[in-house]
Amino acid sequence: MNEPRFKRVLLKVSGEGLCSPGKSGIDGRQLKSLADELKLVVDLGVQVCVVVGGGNIVRGSAIAKEGPIEETTGHYMGMLATVINALAVQDTLESLGVQTRVQSALPVQNVCENFIRRRAMRHMEKGRVVIFAGGTGNPFVTTDTGAALRAAEVRAEVLLKATKVDGVYSSDPATDPTATRIESLTYNEVIDKRLAVMDLAAVDLCQRSKIPIVVLDLRRTGNMRDVVLGKGVGTLIHG
Ligand code: UDP
């Protein structure tokens, strides 16, 4: 039997991973499929934490463009949206019998814990999935940066970045039929070519913390588990 390659993993899932394609809000089927994929990894005995985005509900910069909401307020609204998503992911995982805790960078103590690094690590040691909400707690950045930050803080061994495609491509596979998937890239290649994989700040932070990133498609059933076992499909970004 294959042994997992990692003891502790962090999954970054965007808000769009929680809604039907092209829509906004939250879709129960998408939640269930995310939870099913996470459970496959939990069942390997791997410690799991998740950073959820909020773009399916609010993005600070987008809401500010429409006015009259100030951009800073928009970012706080976006961070609160991630709390809504985290609660949805929590209940869905628990419906499958997976124990969880939500920790938020923005205190919302009636519904979840505040982010406390050591407590988060202890939860994971006890087999609980920790869902990080509230991004970094600061406006003007994204949950990708939050994911890299949390991965470094809780010493995750890999950051799994869920996207709509199964890795990084030579060009946009949606419009270019000759596009090919790239097996692996260095952090510097992503930064120098400004590849739109993740925020560059997040890539930079992963580089400094020596945390590899795997870009993968969560909709391929069992793929995240296979990546954790060292045989899935995705693009590895490393040193
Ligand atoms: N956000 C923020 N600080 C953070 C993380 C997120 O201000 O540390 C806000 C920002 O406005 C962002 C929104 O929350 O647009 C939703 O997060 P994000 O766009 O990263 O969500 P995703 O694209 O992953 O769904």
C-alpha cells in the first residue's frame, strides 16, 4: 500500500469551488463533492487544514468599483464571506463524520474560534480538519496569501491549490487546443513569468518557507488523495 507523501497538508479552495460553475452563492452538491474529496485524504491519516476563499459571495475590489462602498469595507466584507463559506464546509464535513474546527482571523467568536496557531496544530494532531476563515485578517490581500501564511505558520508540508483545470498549462486550455500541462515549475519561473496560478505574494511566501505548491483540479474524483500519495495529476511548483 502507498504511504502518504505528506503528514500535514493545506488545501486552498476558492469561493468559486463552492458554487455551481458560472454562478455565485453556495451549492450543496459542490460542497458535498469538496467534503468527499477531503474525507479521502483524512482517511489516509493525513492532517488536513483548509483555507476557503470568498469570491463566490464578495470580492472587495469588485464591490468597490460599483460604489458607494469603500474598498476597505469591501475587503472586510470579503473576509466575512469566507467565514460564511467556512461554516458551510464545516457542516458538510461533519455530516460525513469528519471532525472539524473553524478558526477565523477576524474574530466572530459566536460561531467559530479565533485563529490561534498552536491550537490549530493541536486540532490537526487530534485528527480534526481545521478550516481557516477570514483570510489574513487584513484588507487588500487575498485568501491565496492567507493560505501561504497559514501553511507556513502551521508547518504544512504542501499547499494544494485547487483550480478549475488540472494544473498549469502552456497557454489557456479553454481557448487553445494545443495547450499542454506543465508537470513542474520553479517558484522563480512562476514569479518571473507572472503566471496566474496564485498571488505572487503567496508564491513568494511559499518559496521562502520552502513549501511546495501543487495546482490540481478537485473535480477529478480521488485526485487530491492521489496527489497526497504521490501519483495524482497536477503541476508541482517547487524550489
Ligand atoms: N480578503 C481580504 N483579506 C484577506 C483575504 C481576503 O481583504 O486576507 C477579501 C478580498 O476582498 C477578497 C475577498 O476577501 O477579494 C475574498 O477572498 P478571495 O478573493 O481571495 O477569494 P477567492 O478568490 O479565493 O474565492
